[in-house]
Amino acid sequence: MRVVVVGGGAAGFFAAITCAEANPDVHVVVLERTAHFLSKVRISGGGRCNVTNRMSEPKELSQNYPRGRSALVGPFHTFTSRDTVEWFESRGVELKVEGDGRVFPTTDSSQTIIDCLTEAARRAGVELRADSSVQTVKRLDLGFELELSNGEILHCDKLMLATGGCRTPAAGQLAVALGHSLEPPVPSLFTFHVGVPWLRELAGISVPTVQVSVPTAKLKEQGPLLITHSGVSGPAILRISAWGARALHAMEYKFSMQVNWLPQLNVESLSQHLDSQRKSSPSRLVVNSPIAPLAGRLWEALVLSTDIPRETRWADLSSASRHRLIQQLTRMELPVSGKTLNADEFVTCGGVPLSEVNFKTMESKVCPGLHFGGELLDIDGITGGFNFQSAWTTGWLAGNAMAKHA
């Protein structure tokens, strides 16, 4: 019996290994259209590979998926992040948990994860075929027929599509050819272009916790923020881009964003702090009195952006200037004029509708014998290892199901 997995990424690899280990009598083939397997694993987490997140309780874990929350609760009861950690550690990979819950190999190298998966596939007898693009696929009375770009014809009893996010509708055409529909693909997890000159001059400065919101889309997130040469990035921005993927797409990525630079202080507490500065350091320059955790350069820029002269001392700060400063610190408006994507790493929402898939086996409800996994489904998570976790989970479910029913 032959099982073919189309897509040599995290979900496809994991499914192939799981299937081959569960039933050694099945011949499992992985077809990857490019020259390299697991390319997204290689670049993820800045080349360190954020394998998963320590969050393991199924309902809590599922809350990190803007698309797929309800559908993933059941699968996470079967294979959760704890199982992912045990899977890799049982194969000799040492993992560590960082302060924010992200899990990485202790080597801080994605090559460790790639080597583990490749070796597991080799030991299980999985046939890996790179540069093997599938042009067409047909459902036969028994199994499937695939035509490759080199003209080769393959037949299989079970088929899995794990081709990654549908960056364009064309990327999902194999699923469409087998009777499925597609939710329109839209970018998720992207950074914001902000054309404010003084902000861009602060590129490289980060703030541990800010609150960002897009009032017109009713979006609000809190977390670290990084100022970049093109605007703003960091977990807070990536999260709001994920939850607002479709709404921000509809706005053509042009909207007003509010930033609260000091969410740990409410307006009253901030006002009291400024009054305290006025009393304790009346002769000190306002621009030289940053409030933790804001960096000195950022504080200076925020003060000057409210038209407070550089030479202003606390004793000379007018009530009107003080009010403007509080507004700038708690509700600064930034005009967003576009987005930036990592061409290799970015995530999309959209793909095969979840209503067309059985989430106990990842089998199609439309085409028997066809299974799905990973980002080809209309599932995407926020940053923090969640997209890989859904890939491992859906791959594990699909692999086991194909082994049992092959």
C-alpha cells in the first residue's frame, strides 16, 4: 500500500514519519516541489526554530489561533504541545523553555530539528523526493493519480496535501481539483509601515510592554514592540496583525493605530508621576527624565513630538503641555500605510475550510482517502510556536489515520 504526502514541510514530514512508524507495511512517499525539505523550519525563530509553546492545556492552547480555535480543541486533547516536547526529546533533542513560553532546542539551531526529523524519516523508511512538483491530481475508483512536472505518473491509495499556506489561490488548486473550496488567502503575522520620520530614526529600540489598538477594527493587543527602519514590529504588532488579518486586509493596510507606551500606568498614576517629577526635580530637563521602561532616546522623542521645547524644565512645564504629554504617552496616534512580510516565513490565513475536514482524522469530508495538515487548512496561530504546534498535531492525526486505513 502506498501513501503519498505532497509537501515536505513540518506537517507533511510529521505525518509521513507518524504513518510509517505506525504501519511499517505502508510505503510512504513525500513529494517536495523545491530542492529543500523543511525550509520553513530552517528559518523559523531567526534560525533557532520555535518548536512549540509550553502552553499545553487544550482549551488554553486553542485560544492562540485566530482561525481554528474551536476545531483544534479536540485534536489538542489527542496531541498537545507536551506530546511534541516528548516526541523530540525521546529522539535525542534537548529542548528549553524561554521566559515567554516559547520552546527551542538548547542548541539554538533549527538544524537540530531538521536533523531529527530527517533521521526519523530515514529510520521509518520514508521515501523523500525533492524537486517533485505535482501538476495535476485525480481521484480514481481506488486511490489517486498524480502527474508530476517531469511527466511521471504516480498512484497511491491515500493522499495527504500539506503544501503550506495558500499565498495565492493557485496554491490550493490541488485541493480544489479534488472537490474542495478555498477561503481566500490573506497575509497574517506581518509588521506595519509607519512613515513618521522621528519614529524611524529610533530603529532598533524596543519596549518590553506596550498596548496597541486599531479602534476602527476593534483590535487591541499588549506585548513587546520593536521600532524598525520601516515602522513597528515585535510580538504586539504580530499578534494584532494575526487577529485582524482580514479586517486590516479590507482596509488595504491603511489605518490609524493607537499606542499606549506605558500600559502599566493608568492616566491618574501617570499624572501623579509627572507631578512628582515637578516637585522633586523642578530644575531638571523634561527630556532627560525618562519613565521606565522607556529608553532615553524614545522618551526624548516622545516629549519633543508634543511640541515641548528641549530646554523645558519640570518647573516650567505648563498644564497644557503636561496634558499633551500624557496623551502622547497613553494614546499616541500612528498612521499605518502598509505592511512588511518575510517572503519566506510569513503565515497566511485562508485555505481549505475547516467545515470540510474531519478533525479526528484530518480526512476530507468531500473526498474519501484525502487528508490535510498544516497551513493549507484555514488555520493560523499567533507568534510563539503555535503555528508549528498545529502542524505537528494535524500531521500526527493524519499520519495515524492513513496508517490505520491504508
